[in-house]
Amino acid sequence: MAKRPKKDKYDVIVVGSGMGGLGAAVFLAQEGYSVLVVERHNRAGGYAHSFRRKKYTFDSAVRIVAGAKEEGLLYELLKKAGLGDKLDFQRIDEIFSVYYPDQNFTVPRTTQGLVETYSRIFPHEKENIRRLVSEMEKLYIATMELLQSRDPMKMLSNETIMRYRTMTFHDMVASFIKDPKAVYAFSALWVYYGTPPTKGSAMFFAYALMSYFKEDIYYLKGSFQNLADAFVDRVHELGGEVCLRNEVKRIEVEGKRVKGVHLSTGEYVEAPIVVCNGDLTKMMHELVGEEFFSARYKKRIARLSYSISAFEVFLGVDYPLEELDLAHETFLYTDYNYDEFFNKHQNLKELGVDGISGIGITTPTLVDKTLAPEGKHTSVITTLVPYDIGTDWKDVKDQYQDKLINMAEAVIPNLSKHIDFVESGSPTTMERYTNNSNGAIYGWEQNMQQMTARPQHETPIEGLYLSGQWTDAGGGVVSVLLSSYKLLEKLTKTKVGV
Ligand SMILES: Cc1cc2nc3c(=O)[nH]c(=O)nc-3n(C[C@H](O)[C@H](O)[C@H](O)COP(=O)(O)OP(=O)(O)OC[C@H]3O[C@@H](n4cnc5c(N)ncnc54)[C@H](O)[C@@H]3O)c2cc1C
């Protein structure tokens, strides 16, 4: 049953309980604002929500986070939200495994592990790899300083940032490594960011990749639902409310000012501040009405492209996966070239399942046995797909599911004979559960042009703000929590650097 708000007036209403929305709710409630969070789904978390089937627990999207302990950015944000050491994060010792047609290898944690692994695979590039990683470390540190200071002038005074700020990550890697195969293999993790290194900025990729090696990667015991639920508990502890199974149907604007929201349960709730955590385009067109936005703003937003979507196969298996050479996340590619992969995947409408050029296999039960019945495992096979494949996704779901399972058998032999449970999610499933246009996995595409073109937290409507993957800083759990913290900074108009 839908939960209704207890009051008809709050200081802040947050539309959506993704981590960007819940972060905003907690940070603002801590400052004394009375907060209401409204969520359409029956569970909080957006893409961080998990679900249970036949005694198996599956994360709907999130696989790992970086920096959940010690000096990590996520840990800093959790501490600021009053959740410092309250969550049981499990450190993962291997960052990833990758299978190419001619070889496979595993990259352990630590920068040294990264350098040593790639130097072993490509010994003729050893010195270049060492120099590249050292430069990436510098870029990571400079970007971290930039994030913390929030002072654009810092950017202009930092030599490393100036050198790479207009460069793609592909060009950065290729300026050190000469063997084309090694250039591609070095970015084996690129699918994580939903855009190939030829389109992604050197600063973004270097920062994101190095954060795994400098801050470690973690899985949250029990699933990432526990992260969302911890934030919900914190909202309650601070006197706020979270209404699940309720939906904001309309955001009321008078003149140029936000006034409140209309809920699917019929209530009208007032607030001088409304924070939209969901999709910005849908908010403009469906919740507010495009007549309230200037032609300039609408044009700016219409120019931005969505990130690609994904197809996921959720498996419960009676297979001793711990006996195989699998990391928490294992990638399998039919070719090294990521541009060809990306182009084919954008054209699956024409190519069909034969165009699928790679998959990721996540096996969270290797670090958390509580997710499956004893002796069994969960495994999620994922690939990047466009929203539009020229037909209804439900008509081709089985075909995609079979293809992904079949491909995974190159790493998990006879997988199809060990399936105890299987269910798949397509871009339409993602859109249905999160309301993200086209099932976009990260909001706006995280490409070079859009790094500096992301919409700010402020909108043309006074009192209406954004928090999450459709605004600054970007997609991913840590970025959307940072986004919510940046919003607090803007609302309190003080420098509260992380
Ligand atoms: C397959 C996949 C794998 C991923 N893997 C990782 C990973 O390993 N690590 C990582 O850090 N990130 C990962 N991501 C990205 C990450 O999950 C997202 O970037 C992030 O969780 C987005 O958070 P958000 O708060 O911006 O929005 P969302 O999670 O999209 O939440 C928005 C919420 O708003 C609600 N909502 C929308 N409109 C309304 C309305 N009108 N009324 C009420 N509620 C509304 C939605 O129901 C939803 O719950 C992955 C994403 C996908 C899809």
C-alpha cells in the first residue's frame, strides 16, 4: 500500500529515493530542514535497490563501489551522513578478470598490482605502463584536490590537469603505450563507464580507474539495498519521512517559483524547496511542464545525449564458482577494439544478438555467501545495449538471455546445465523501475563533451534543484552521493568541502 505523508507542508520534498535523493534528504535533514522523500517503487535505492527470488538476493544494478573505508571519498561522505562505520563493506582483493580470445588475466588491487599484471602480459611495454600509471596517479590526485576545493582556479594552476583536460583517455594511454593491443587491453574496465575511452575524457577515466586502485573496491554485505536502507533509517532518525509506493505526479510552480508537489495518492504537499532525483527530461516535460523553462535551457538539455542502457541476466546456480578463475567482476570480450564493440552495440537493431561483443559476469557470492542458499551462487551477466532495437524488448528477451548465457560458458563451462533460477532485465525493465529515460545506466552519457556541459543543481525555477546522476558530478553511487553533498553546499551557501 502506498505510504502517505503525515503533514501537508515540509521544508524540502525530494522526488525519488535513489542514492542522490537519499543523500540530499539526509544532508538537509542534518541541517534542520524537515524533509519528505517520495518514491514510486516499493523499495528505496533506485538503481541501488536489490530484489529477492527463490532465496537468492540480486542487486538490480550496482556491483561495486570504491573508497568505502579509510581515506576513500565514499567513506568521507558516509561519515558526513552519520553512517561512517555502520555498514559491512567487504573489500575485494581483485579488481577484475578479463578474457580475450587469446589470453586471460586478473588484475589485483594496488597500483603495483596493476603495473605488474600489464607488464607481465605486455613485457615490451613495461616502462611505458609504469610511466602511464604514474601519470594517472598524478591526475587522480589533482582531480581529487579539485573536487575537494571546488575552486576552478585550481584547475588553471595544475599542470597535470592542464595537460590532459582536453584529451580523451584513449589518446592519453596511446601517448605512452605503443602496442595497439596493449592500449585496448589497458582499458578493459571501460564498459563500467558506458562509453569507450575514445569518447571519454582522460581526467574522468584516470580518476575513476585510479580510485579503484588507490581507494580499493568494495561489495556491501547483504547487497547495496543495505546502503539505501541505512540512508532511509537515517532520514527517519532525523525526523524526516520516506513515502514508498507513492509518486510525484506533478510539481506545482507559480510564476518562477516552486510551490509543492501533487502525489499519486491525491495529496498536495507544499515545500519551498523541491529536489528532483529522477530523470531531468521527464521532470521538465511531465512533472513541471515545458512552458516553465526558457527556450535556452530546453535547447541546452535537448542537446545532451543519454548514456547507453544494459541487458542483465540474473542467475541462481548450483555450480562451485569458487573453483573457477573468476573475480567478483569478470569481463569477456570477443575482440580488443572497444570502438568496434561500442559501434556494434549501438547497432544491435541491425545486427541482432550476433553483434554482442562482450559481457561482464558478476559473482557477488564469492565475497558474500549470504546472497544464495548454501552451496549455491548468484551470478549476473550484463552487456551494454541500446534502448531501441527496432522491436519490443519482451519479444527478444529470451534470445538475448540465451546468447549471454551461451557466451558466459566460455568462462563458466556448462553454465546452462546448472541454472536453478533465471530472470532477465532489459532497458525497459530499468526504465520501469527507475523512470530513467531509455533505461540510461548513468544519466547523461559520460563522454568528453558532456563532462563540462552537465546541468547544474539549480534549475531555472526558483527552489527546484537536482541531485543525482542527471546533474553534477555524474553517474555511479559515489558521484551521486557527492552530488547530494554539493547540493547541500549550494543551499547553505557555505564551503563545506568533503
Ligand atoms: C546495470 C548497472 C550497473 C551499475 N553498476 C554500478 C556500480 O557497480 N557502481 C556504481 O557506483 N554505479 C553503478 N551503476 C550506476 C549507478 O547505479 C547509478 O548511477 C546511481 O545509482 C544513480 O543514482 P540516482 O540517485 O541518480 O538515481 P536512480 O538510482 O535512478 O534513482 C532515481 C529514483 O527516483 C525515483 N523516481 C523517479 N521519478 C519519480 C517520481 N515522479 N516520483 C517518485 N519517485 C520517482 C525512481 O523510482 C528511482 O528510485 C550501475 C547502473 C546500472 C544500470
